[in-house]
Amino acid sequence: MLKVQQALLVEGKYDAARLSNLVEGTILTTDGFRVMKDRALQELLKQLAKRQGLIILTDSDAAGFKIRHFVTGLVGAAHVLQAYVPAIPGKEARKEIPGKEGLLGVEGVPDALILQALQDALKSVPETEGMHQKDEQPITYTDLYEWGISGTANSAERRRCLLRQLGLPPRLSKKELLQVLSTLYTRDALARQLEMLPEK
């Protein structure tokens, strides 16, 4: 597993699932072009980019580059590392026909090429440059349960309230929520936010 401190941004859930087997770190998706309209997702990406940096890994087709350029402009090029997979003709196994340009998306590119793309992007970061680190223990799934925002009665509504309160996208998965909260908040800061929620 390649461990990355920066948040890794890919286009869709199949890309994210693929990368989760290769990379240890925060992985988020643009949900295709939704990132261009979703203000909450845009704000989240800005915060993560400023706090820990962002690696963008989109498909090699025109749509992928359009998304890449939009996000780079949104968060600022200084906070972004660009990772590029090669343009390889073909289609993913789950698809009946190739995409518009007949190229493999990130999910279909061989592991070695994905890891090479990420390593090449990381080479541009000076070794002495430290990203945001917190000394305390990261937030865990057990914490989410104990706080009543996962796995308990009314946890779904409580989680929606918390995401709305924090200005985060409502469609974050439990794993994404855990990664985002661990990155953006200390336990004390999060405890203050939880106190403002309705009773469990």
C-alpha cells in the first residue's frame, strides 16, 4: 500500500474502490461533473487542499481533464499535485461498450501504472515539506458509534444534521466521513459541534 498524506481525488466510486486497494489515505470522488455544481463538495475540497494538499487522478479523456482543470482552479494550483494515467485504448470489464473516446478510465488501468502516476506526482513535493499533522489519536468508527452518528437509532438523521452544521456534503460515506473529520477537526473541536446536535 502506498501511504499518502494528501487527499486523493478521483472521478467515481469505481475509481475510489480501486484506489482503496492500492493507497492508504483519504480518497474522495468528484462524482463526475457533480463537483462543478455541488457547493458543499467544493468547500470541502478547498479545506482539504489547504490543510493537507490534493492529488488529482482523473481519467485520461477530455472529461477527465475538464474536471481536473476545474478542481485545480477551484482550490488553487499551489495546493494540487497532478497524477496522470496514460491514455490506453480499451474498456472496463463492467462496461458493455467503451467510453466515448475508447480509453480506459482510472479503474481499468493496471496497478503498476496507477502507482507510478502517484509516485511521479509525489516526487514534486520537497521531502522537508510537512503537511498538516495532528498529535492526537485519529477518530475511529467506534467514536462515530459512541457519538450516535453511525450504527445507532436515529444516527442517520443525527449524521445529516452534523454534516449540514459543518457545511459538508450530505452524501459522504461512513469511510469518507471518518477521513474528513480526522483531517479537518481535533476531538475537542468536534466535541463542541456534537454538543450542538439534538439529543441521541
